[in-house]
Amino acid sequence: MTPGGGSPRPEEPDVHLTIQFPSVRMDFAACLTAALVFVQDIAAHRPCTVAVDSGHCAGLPRLPNERCAPRGAAIHIGGGMTPK
């Protein structure tokens, strides 16, 4: 995450992430790359549902510890990160 809570990749669009556990729903904004990295991690390690929406994300808190794949890495949903 960048200092001040801004996007680590301001050149990318932000997306709206909805994370749904059985009794808790959380909504966050994140840059597209961080959202994809998050979805990969959640799919491999957490029992919840994540929805990604390109719609309204103004006013939402940033995804905690928003992080991106290293530049030059390709992101594959359902697989790992591999070099281009």
C-alpha cells in the first residue's frame, strides 16, 4: 500500500471488491492488479466469496495491505504468478 492510502498503481483503474464470509460482508477499493492478486490468494487460502465489480468504488476504504504483483509478472487466476 502506498503512503497516504492511495493506489500503488494510480495508472490502473480501481475496482470494487466485496468479500463475503458467512456472517460478515466487507467492501473495499483496490487497483486492478492488487484485486487480482487478492482473489488468487483468497481462492487458495480462505473460505469466503469475493466479487470484483468495475462499478462504484468512490468512498470505499482501500484494501488493507493492498499489494501488487511484481512488474513484469503475469497473473493467472487459478494458477500462480509466472514471468512473462
